[in-house]
Amino acid sequence: GAVVSQHPSRVICKSGTSVKIECRSLDFQATTMFWYRQFPKQSLMLMATSNEGSKATYEQGVEKDKFLINHASLTLSTLTVTSAHPEDSSFYICSVRTAAGEYFGPGTRLTVL
Amino acid sequence: GESVGLHLPTLSVQEGDNSIINCAYSNSASDYFIWYKQESGKGPQFIIDIRSNMDKRQGQRVTVLLNKTVKHLSLQIAATQPGDSAVYFCAETSGGGGSNYKLTFGKGTLLTVNP
């Protein structure tokens, strides 16, 4: 499999501020990474596909100007939640896909006050 | 759109018993299925996968069964241990498990193992 890390593991911010979440593929060069959101007691919902060196592909209903994704290298993708509001509070999880399957990071718990 | 769902939202078993977690899917074009385990506050962990050209696949203490006729998937865990307590998700895609598929996750089943 692939080893995926995320930073920070949890973050609390004030409404209106922006938060950046990092996803790193530690042992695999990932041209594609995925970002998911998971609300409490719910399933994972795909937000966007992060493509190295090009624009991310967003799922229907996900605002690209609110959830900025940058995939500048084969080992790092970042998700920035801009002007965060309490309804953005969620568990954000990234994943890396290899020939052996899709492997997830440990997640980032975002709480917006 | 198509969805993946679960018959049982919770399952409680005694340590040492076998567990069976079920999943129904509706997309007849689904051809690749994965089971994930998610412990509280952590990301999903890959357990086992199966392609639609198979109806059974075994791993270490786990077996996945696929019934394409009724669009049903199950995960069997043998000799369930307290460390197996977690939420289990099935996920499916119709992308053939290649590089460009998108996973659709089911709702999850909370498995609780009683010592």
C-alpha cells in the first residue's frame, strides 16, 4: 500500500478565516490524490480529484473557490478552506491511489467556531 | 444517482464469534468493490477488495462475497476480536479498478465486539 499523512490532525479556527490542510504521500509518487469530507456518523463524500501540475476536478456541488486545491508536487496536495464557516466543520480525508488500491490519510478534524 | 447502502447500521457480536457485514448496491455497472475499516477519528483502512469477475475472495480472517445477481456484497470476519470494533464501509466503482475510477461509499456499519 501507500503511506499517507495529513497535517494538521485537528484544527480549530474562527469563522471567516482560511485553513490549509496538507496531504503527503510518503512512499509513492502520486499524480492524483483525492479529497473527501466526512460529517459525523456519515459516510465519505468525494469532494475533488487533485491532479499534479494541473487544475483539480471538483464534484458537483463543491465550490472550487471555497475549497482551493493545489497539487504542486508528486508527494503533496493541499486543501485550503477559504472563509470557513461553522457548516464547514467536518473531517477531511485525502487519499492516494496506487495499482494496489486506494489508501487514505489519517484525516484532519476541522472545527469552525 | 446510484447509491451503495447497508442493511444493518450496527452489529454487536461476542469476541470469538464470526461477523457478517452486508452491503447492497444499486449500480448494475459496478465492477470493483472494496471494504474499508474506519476506527474512530482515523482515516479508512483498506481491508479487502473484489472484482466483478469473482464471487469470493479471502484474506487473513476476512472473506468478501459478491452476489451480482442480487447486487449484494458481504464481509465476513472470522473469530472477531475487540480490535475489530470499528465502522466498516463498502465502496464501489464502475471504473474497473483502473486509475480513473471514483469510489462511492456506503453508509457504514458500526461493529462492536464484546469481550
